[in-house]
Amino acid sequence: MNVKLVYGAPCSGKSTYVQNNADIQDIIYDGDDILSVITTKKDHSVTESEIRFVASDIRYNLLESASNRKVETFWFIASYPTESVLKLIKDFQYEEIFINATMQECLKRLENDETRPDKEKWKEIIQKWFEEHSDSNNGGENKMDKKFWQFKNSDEKETELIFNGPISDETWWGDEITPAMFRDELSKVKGNLTVWLNSPGGDCFSASQIYTMLRNHKGKITVKIDGIAASAASVVAMAGDETLISPTGMIMIHNPMTIASGNKSDMEKAITVLEEVKESIINAYTRKTTLSRAKISRLMDEETWMNAEKALQLGFVDGILFDDKKAETSPAPEPEEETSKPEKEPENIQLMTFSVSRSRDSFMQKVSAHTDGVPIEQLEKRLNLLKY
């Protein structure tokens, strides 16, 4: 099966080119059309992981089905040849076709395109594409080179890594951090590495790979959380030989999530997998903190947000940036054999947690009647005296 990858700016004429050149037996995959089917959001600003995973599955299944049925040509239409697309078609004979158009030509096409009613939004998307592809007139040689990390001041002794963005096992929009791309660049770094981390998280298995790569690095790893290390990104933060956080930084930990479908047995298997994934995440936290597995498990159950001071007191970081002050109290190691007993919070620790049960209990405490005054028995006696 032949694969033709047609890419270029939005409204550059990719779909028109394919329609004019494809045979009736060919299969055409147009990302915009797929997106409009699986969601009401029809522009390239959509980044929800659920949508990305569904679209990725559709893309894979279509290609596999076309290959098995010996379809002669499979057409990919994309804004740029992302890593995930190139990885998917690498085993086929494929051709890249770049639709060369200027920004003015794309904007003119947009004006006449009745399928895109939100003109202002699409105008922004087109302008952003050309900002990121300033060399888009090079005849098809350019590849998407935008990523959310950057190695700076690289030398044999000290290197800085700016790690800023979502973590994923593949790149759908071309902007996620992926282990394969990360490994290639990390392998070129020698000596100590400082990681400036700001990420909302993402795929936990990809975070595990990045965590392992950093831990395996020969030089010292210093992680500095300058914004947020949430969800899977908190696992990456645990990779530091020394982990520091900005006074305004945050760490968030919670239970892993997934999407599953099927019968009762399928749901039970999904739960089993989630439980094992949670245990693997706890492995990273216990190696950095002195908290027990049971304690960390409860913090994850409650979706816990920690500011810099709380993260330091609980041991998720080793220090606070720009501040030599140590935490006034720190939790002592907790014995594993007492995991069934309620554990006492370290002194002065008031974690910021969100959970349905905690919110409900807090509400009921506020609206419940209190009996801090005269006991009811005495009130009844006084009322009885008033009758006479």
C-alpha cells in the first residue's frame, strides 16, 4: 500500500489537492473531518487528551484496515508531519507532499470557505501556523520543530533544560513532550543537568520513561519547579537528586485515570491496571519523601495540592528556591506495619485537598445544630415549671 502524506498550512488547499488526485478506491484521512465527527469543537485549539487518543485510535485502525484490505493508496491530510504520524507510516512506502501557499493565499481561501464559519478563530490559527513555520516556502523539507523543552548552555559540565508543557506518548498537535524525542536530545547532554519544570502532567507511562531517563543520567540532576508540577509531572519532579520549588510553585498529586469500555470483566481489569499504576507512582514518591505508602495513597485519593512550604514539610522537595530557611517541622518515618491505623498529620500541615466526601463533611459540620449551650434536659425542666 502506498501512503501519501499531504501537509501544509490550514486553508492552503490540501483537501482540494487530495480530492483532485485520489481515486475512488483510495482511503482519505482528514484530521479536521475526524475531529468534527468526534467533538463539537472543530478547530485546532482542542487539546483534550480524550479527543487526541480517540482520534489517534481512528487513524491507526483506518491505516491497519486499509493495509489488510490491500487498498492501493492511503491519503493523510495534516497541518504538519508530526512524530506520531511519521512513526505510524514508517513501515509503508510513503510520499510527502507539501502544499505551498502564502499566508495571504490561505486567508483568501478562508474568506471563501463556507465550511469554516468561525473566520476570526481560523485566522488566528493560520497566522499561528506561519509564525511557527517561518520557512514554510522551502518546498516541503520543513518539519514541525516546536516542542515544550529546550536545552540551554549545553557544555560538558552544566546544562539547563526548560521543561514546559504537557507530557504525552505521542504528539497529535506537535507540541507535547514525548519520550522518544526527549531521549534523543538528553543523550547529547554530558555532565550536570538543571531541569526547570512547569507542566500540568499527562501520560503517566511517558512520565515514567522520562523519570527513568533522568535518574539514569550520569551527572547530577537538579529539578527546579518554577510553576506547577501536577499529576504525571510530579513524578518527573521526583527524579531530581535535588528537587527545589519556587515560593509560588505548586505540586499536585492524584490517582491515575483512564478511559475504558466493555463489559463487567473489562471494567474490573481496568480497575486492576489503575491500582497497579497507582502503586508504581507511589514508588517514586516514597523514594523522595519519608511518608508511608498508605499516607501517600490517601493524599492521592484526595487529589492533594501542595504549596512550596507544604511540599517541603512533606518531603516532596528538598528546598525552596531563593530561601535558605528550612521547614520548622518535618514528618518522621512512619512504620509500614501501622498502615491500618489513622496517621497523624505532621504539625502545622494543612493540605489543600479537594474531594466529594471532604466537601460534604465540611458542609454538614457548618449546617448541623450545635449543643454548646444549656442541656436539653434542663431546658425541659424549666419549660415544665413555666406551666405552673
